[in-house]
Amino acid sequence: MVLLGTLINGIAIIIGAWLGISLKKFPDDMKETVMKAIGLAVLVLGFSMAMKGENILLVIFSLALGGVLGERWNIEGKLNELGKWIERKMKQRTEGKIAEGFVAATLLYVVGAMAIIGALDSGLRHDHSVLITKSILDGVSAIVFAATMGIGVMFSFIPVVLYQGTIAISATFIVNFIPEHYLDSIINEITAVGGVMIIGIGLNLLGVHRIRIANLLPALLICIILVIISQNLSF
């Protein structure tokens, strides 16, 4: 089922928000320990995905070229600006913590590489492991957000399901336009590139070093192009 990972993500946000509203308080030490533990699990997931690649040079070139384009286009900066613009618009139309919680949670869950990589993985390979891992992250953060900002956090599941579901369903149509003999290589290499980016997300969660993961997103498209070129040139 293409939307399984997305639906699990939405349910995790609902359950996490409900728990947060019920618990009200979430100790900082507990929050830090849980998030660090999840960060370690994300690293393991990233390494397992990265090992599925068959051409390390292709992965390196994809990430390098993708990073150049991402930095030049300032994708992460633009996403942050979009988030601030949405927040301003929401505050103008809605008052109170419902809007604050909805906007803050939505931006956290939607604006990020994990949502895109996970949804693509669900659509292309029917592998929901990335989105299930993201669901755990979102569920835990929903507890914290809802405990401080209220029920508005719970409604953030709507844009999350719509956004990730659209990407996952769109990815299934990509298969119809790509020759079958290219597809296995594309899936393996794009999984490897995505795995490296997931490792970066894990490092961010652990606070080791801040990496602008969103600026690496063009690497996913470049990876597809390079796989097709390499297959045609047979190297």
C-alpha cells in the first residue's frame, strides 16, 4: 500500500498530540534522551540505506552536484522564509495557541528532507521504513508541542498526509515513464543518496554538526539523470 507510511505518520502525530494534551508536562531531560536515542536509530537507518548503492562514484557526484545547486538556490533558506510567511499569515487570520501549535508543528513535519525521501521511497519501492522512523520522531515531538501549545498541533496531521501522500502517489507514476531496465539501478542509487542524507539528519538530531540537508535535495534528481546516463554509456 503506497500510502501506508504516510497514514502511519498521520496517526503518530494524532496519538502524540493527544498524549501531550493529557500529560501537559514533558521533562527536558527525558525529551533530550528520547530524541538522542531516535537520532542514533536514524543513523542506523541511514547507513543501511546508503549501503544499497552499487556505484559509490555516482552517489558522490549526485551529492556534490546537488549540494552546489542547493546552496546556489538556497533551498533551505527559502523553505525557512516560506515557513515564516505562513506563520505570519496564520497569525493574522487566527488568534490563540491553536494557530501557533498548528503552524509550528506543520512546518516541522513538512519542511524537511525526510518527508520527501520517505514519500519517494514509499512510492518507488513500497518501503515505508523512512516514514515509519519519521513517524516516531513526529510522534515524540507532537507530545512536547501539544503539551505546551495545545490541540492545534493535532490538526497538523492534515497537511502532512496531503503533502507526503501526493509525493508518494506521484512517485508511482514515475515508474510508467522510466524504462524497466533502468528502474532497479535508479531505486538502488536514489536509496543510497537518500541514505546519506538520512545520516545527516541523524547527526543534526544528535547535535554533532548542523548540516543544511534541504540544500542536498537536488541530489535526488541528479542521481536519476546520472543513472540513466551511466546506463546508456555502460559504465
